[in-house]
Amino acid sequence: MTESSSYRKGQIHDVTVKPLRKFIDERGWLAELYRRDELDASLMPTMAYISMTQPGVARGPHEHRDQTDYFCFIGPSNFKVYLWDARTDSPTYQVKQVIYGGVDSPLMVVVPPGVVHAYRNVGIEHGIVFNGPNRLYAGEGKKEPVDEIRHEEVAGSPFQLD
């Protein structure tokens, strides 16, 4: 974590943001979340989970030392996604990026290790988020330390949500 709060707006190196295409027919819609032929092998999910976030509620900010997150924001609400590059060796060190995704703009967002991230449900409905991280939560058999550095309750943290 950096002690500086001088994050500037921009796009963060190694963060991938891709619109998810909805295939719509008379039954509803379908969206491909990931494909092995479109994803680097090192980023392939080793587990998957979905979470529901209530309107107005935020998750994060936190970061991982080794884990890459593979988020899909699909709705039925909308999210404001916050990213801060805290990697001192990155060409975009101290860049803050904000993205909107969800029902109005389905998105996939790849968040590499060292990029602090958070999201807030900015809609009026419960929101669903898919994550396919490339590491197991708490390792094999849930016997390892959790790879998560939490910033939510750190006084004076530069990682503030508006």
C-alpha cells in the first residue's frame, strides 16, 4: 500500500476491461463470461463464485499479492468499479481508474495483483457479480492464509470511494 493519496485519473496498465456481448432471443439473453481461447492460461479461473450486493453497498477496497480477479458485472443492477494501481514497479503507479458496469453495460474486468479494487452497487436493485479468480480462496483445502489486504477501515487510506 502506498502512503500517498496523490492518485491521478487514468487507465491502469494490465487491467483489462471488455464489454460482454448479450445474445438476445425470444427466451431472454445469454452472455459468454470467459473462453479459454481468449484468456491467457495464467489467468484461467481455478474457482468461481457469484455475490449479491445490495443497493448502495460497497465491497472493498482491498488487493491481492498473487491473485488475479476476473469479475463480470452483469446486473440486474449497475456498479461503479474503483481501481488504484499500488504497484510501485508499474508504469501506471498511482493511477486511479473508475469504470461503470452492470445491466446497462455488461463488463468483464481483469484485476491483477497489487491493484486495489472496490465496487459499489449504484442501482436500485440487488446486483449480481461473477468472479473467477486464478487462485483458490485460502488455498488447497482452505488451509493457507487468505491472499487479501483489506483497506476498508484503515484511517487515512488513499483508497476512498465517493
